[in-house]
Amino acid sequence: MDKIPILKMGHFLLVTIQVDMHDRLAMTLQDDLTSRVVKDRAKGVLIDISSLEIVDSFIGRMLANIAAMTRTLGAESVVVGMQPAVAITIVELGMSLHNVRTALNVDKGMALLIAQLNGLAEDDGNEPNPE
Amino acid sequence: MDKIPILKMGHFLLVTIQVDMHDRLAMTLQDDLTSRVVKDRAKGVLIDISSLEIVDSFIGRMLANIAAMTRTLGAESVVVGMQPAVAITIVELGMSLHNVRTALNVDKGMALLIAQLNGLAEDDGNEPNPE
């Protein structure tokens, strides 16, 4: 396992993190994800961490990096499916995830991205439909 | 890693197989998936195997089993993202996947499921979709 698959769903990309992340895998994911955002002209990225029982500072930093990178490319990212224990750890460790949006599950994360796309389109002027 | 996460997306469930399947993991996946189909009243199941470079008879049988089980529960399943090399192996090994629907990617798989749902809803009597 040397690659985490990135699935395209409409305008969005979905990544499910199932395995223990190590340095090289995290770098590969960042590279792949930013390439795919550009290639697929993705408007948003969903990162599912529902199978992670521990999020340490390394994974936290990776999630923050991915959020910053995709945002720089014009795509928002949402971390979905965080387990309650992970949320507790993140707060107790004082990890800074303030730039990372979260949602309860994929459905809600996608709704968040769609709402934001529509919001951005409305604020732009008179364009109700994104694209 | 003793569980493969099952993501709910609207009426459908999505499973991304990233790790090597062994007996117990396959059994857990079958149990979890059938439970979730019932619990979430899912209309379809998408199984992404894009990160699998080898599909042996064990995985083939598991995919066929999952297709049969979910169909019994009233939900169709589609295997998506199969790599070309895997398709070659499946044919060369003479593996029987004739009950398993496939699609190129998640988007197309979801379109297939939606088309089938609409088809079923429109004409319950004469079946326009070949099985």
C-alpha cells in the first residue's frame, strides 16, 4: 500500500484514510491530491478519517497542510467522520486545526461544500450557478 | 486496521478497499455492509477497488458474495475503478463475476445506480435494463 486512492464525485474529490500514515505516504497524498485538484478542476476535497482512532500531531499537520494547499488552488477541504475520541485528543493536545473545516459525515461535508460554492457564487455578483 | 469504513452518500453506500483483504476482514466487511444497507435503507452500494493491483479468486468471490447479499436486501452493488490489469487477470483466470456490475469510476457507478433506480420506479412491469 503506497498510495491512498482519490475518488472523484462530481465536482469534489474524496479521500478515505484507512491506513497508518507515515512520512512518505503523507507526502504522496499531498502531491496526488494537489495534482488531482488541478487536473479534475475540483471545487472541494472531502477527507474521511472515520477509521482513524488516533490523530497525532503529524496527521493533524498533514490535514492542515492539505487544507491550506487545496485552498491556495481554489478548492475548499472538509475533514469528515472524526471520532469523538479524536476530537477530545485534538483539544487536549492543543493541536491547531483552526483552518480545517469539519463535518459529521460525507453527506454533511458535501452539503457544506455545496452551500459554500453557492454562497461564493451569490456573493460574486449575479451568478447563481457555480462553474 | 480491522475494519473497512463504509461511507453513506445520499441513498448509496461507498466502500473503498485499500488494504489486503484477509478472511476475517472480508467477513467483517460483509457483516458491516449488510447491516448498513438495512440500517441506512441504502438503495445501492459502490465498491471502489482502484487501489487493488491484484484480484485473486478470494476477492472475486467476496465481491460476488457482497453483490448477491445486497441484492437479496434490495440494493444493487457496483464495483468501480477496476484497473486494466485486474480485468485481464479476471478473464484469464476464468473467474466468474457475471453477477457483479462494474463501472469505470464512482461517478459512472453512481449514474448507473441512479438510472437503475429511476428505471425500476418508472416501469415496474417490463424490465428495460438487461441484467
